[in-house]
Amino acid sequence: MKFTRTHLYTGLVAVTGVMLALIFLFSGKAEAVPKYKEPRGKYALSAEWLNTKAAIDGLLAQLEENPDDYKVMLQLVQAYIQEARNTGEHAYYDKAALELCDRILKKDPQNFETLCCKATVLLSQHHFTEALQTAKTAQAINADNAFIYGLLCDAYVELGNYPEAVKACDKMISIRPDIRSYSRVSYLREIHGDLRGAIEAMKLAVAAGYPGLEQTAWTRTMLGHLYEMAGQPDSAILCYEITLNERADYPFALAGLGHVAKGQGRYADAVKHYEKAAQGMNEFSFSEELIEVYALNGQKDKADAALENTLELLGSGSGNEEDEGHGHYADKELAYVYLKAGNNAKALEHAQLEFARRPANIDVLEMMGWVHYKSGRFAEADKMLIAALKTNSCNPVLLCRAGLAAARNGRGEAGTLLMRRALQSNPLLDPVLRKEVAQYVDVQ
């Protein structure tokens, strides 16, 4: 699986949505209430879903009897936030949850729990500026709540304000050290180049979780991702296998096994794992990875079909941060997919949209630099990728891309050093990237 920081943040904010407290009872106008969607894969047959379905049916029945029960409506919001995470149906559940949040806030604009839920959904939709504003409104109401600092941390990270993200994270863990705060400590350490520290913090997050819960499965899967980055595939595989033992067919753990298999050149196994992950969850990243592993496995027709499917899953993915609505911004993801399609013009179009929203974020700077690199604009690529290294991230993919751009921009020695550093930390790089790096350094 291609783990992106966007996935990590989306996962972390969704992890805590169901843990918000419920307080207030409101009155309001009766409106149609969004229903749930039937899931697919093993989750559809699990006791967890049957219990969840029964609980949601109960909430819907209560709202049908009393549409003014906003306490029950908030419970439904929380359930939908978690179902988006369980099923990957973010487009549907994020929209439904946001509509319900807006109904509650229309009656009580200062409701803390609802503001937190709304900020959570906005982060999932990549409306980061609005999410930050909403989280700050909630913070002004309750400045002693740990959860709100997690939301602030996530929003600051996505907007590239890393010093403020660290402050928010420090405040969060000082109030409540748990799976949520340890996870955020981990990814902030990762961003700042402390991979060993990131692993230790994620271990604490896993230990704080309950085996079998989706939140714990996600956290252990992210620990596996960190082990991959550190060049420890055996430890990564163990994390994924433990996760699958505790939560059968967990899609992100299956994708993790696929990612390791791809790096090891076991393309048929990679295809098998990614296909199984895609069968269980409607997640674009699985389809995107299949584009590459199908091609590596000599299955061009399937690679082409996966490309079309990925673009369909992402949709238009565009918009202005100031625009109201329930759309999901996916321009960064679309930029990378269009690069795989060989459509550099469309890749640049989406990259520029994302860059305009958050020019300080290191992932966005990396994306912008890579689009320039693949389009032959090496000076622009070098500039962007140098900026992407500003937090001292040791992500091997970023290091390789920055090294390639430096080499093509006449800074051969600096570029070679970056690429060698990446290979020393993680010799199992993406095969396509390894091929490009092999022009400059020995990848054996």
C-alpha cells in the first residue's frame, strides 16, 4: 500500500470521532435523515456490523419518532464518522455527517461536541482551513479537552504550520496520553526525521488500544508502515499479520502486505493482496497501487482498467477552500494519478490547485516538485523538493525524489548523497523509483 500522510491524518481524526461525549437536547424542524449504506466484504458479515446496524436502526427510529432529538442526531453523526472509516465510503458518510452537524449547529452554534465532529469531517474532506477555524471555535468553548488539540494538530500539519502542530500535540498528550495522542506524537516525529522515536511512540499507541478494534488495527498498520520506512520488512509483515489475526481481512493491513511484496519484487503476491484489499473497501489508494503492480506483473489491460477506476473513485476532486459544500478535495491524489497516466498537463493543473491551498505543507511541496520533475522542469523541481526537506524528513521516497531533482539540476554530488541516504535506510524502494535512481547510484 502507498501510505500517505494524508491517509494517516484522515485515519487519526476518524479514530476519535466516536469517543466524543454527548450532552444537550435541542428542538428543530423535521427533515429527512440520511440512512446508512450496506457495507461489503467480510465486514458486512461481522458481528461488529450487525451490532452497529442495530444501533443505527435504533437511532433512526428515535429520530423518526422525534426529529427534534438532537442528542440522538449527534450520536448518529458519530456512528457515520466511524462507518466512513470502517467501509471507506467517505464520500457518502462525510456528506451525511456534515449535513447533520449543520442542522444541530443551526440550533446551537456553540455546541462543543458537534463542532468537534464537524471539524473531524472537514479534515476528512481535506477542507483544512475551514477545519482549523471550526476547531478554534470549539477550543474557545472548552480549552481543557484533549481531543480538540488533536484536531488543531492535524489541521496545522496539513496547512504546513509545524511549530503550531507540535504545540497542539504537546498540549493534547499533557491532558490525556492515549492511542490518539501517542499516534500524533509518532507522525510528528516522523515528519521531523526521528524515525526511531516515531516507532517508539506508535508502539505506545498500539499498546493503548484494544485488540480487534478498528482504531487499534489502523495504529498497528501504521507501525508496520514505519518499519517499512526503516528498512525492516520482517517487522512490518509481522505487524500486518497480527492485525489480520485480530481483525480479519483488514484492508489496510492487506495493502501493507502488498506494499512489502512489491518492494521485494513479488508482484503476483502484491496483486493478490491489493485486489483483496480493494474487494473489502472502496479506497482509491488500493486501486492506484494496482495500476503499478499490474503493470509490473505484465497485466497491462488490468493496469489500464485500474487507472480508469482510480480516476472514477477520486472524481473531480477540485474546488476552492473558500467555497461552501460537501466535496472532497483530492487534487494532490489526482496529480499523482495523472502522472501515472502520462498526462502531465492535467497533473500540473491539479498540483497547482492543491499548492494554492496549502503551499507550506511538505507533502504538497513534494508533489509539486515531482510534477515539475516528470515534466522536465528540473530547476523548479529542485526548488520545491529542497523546500519539502525543511522539516528534516527522512522519508526515503522524498529523499530519492529530491536527489533526482538535484542531480538533473546540476547538483550531482548533493543528489547522490540524498539517494544513497534513502537506500541505506530503506533498500526496498518502489521498483519504478529504484529504476530512476539506478542511473546515479548502485541500488543493489
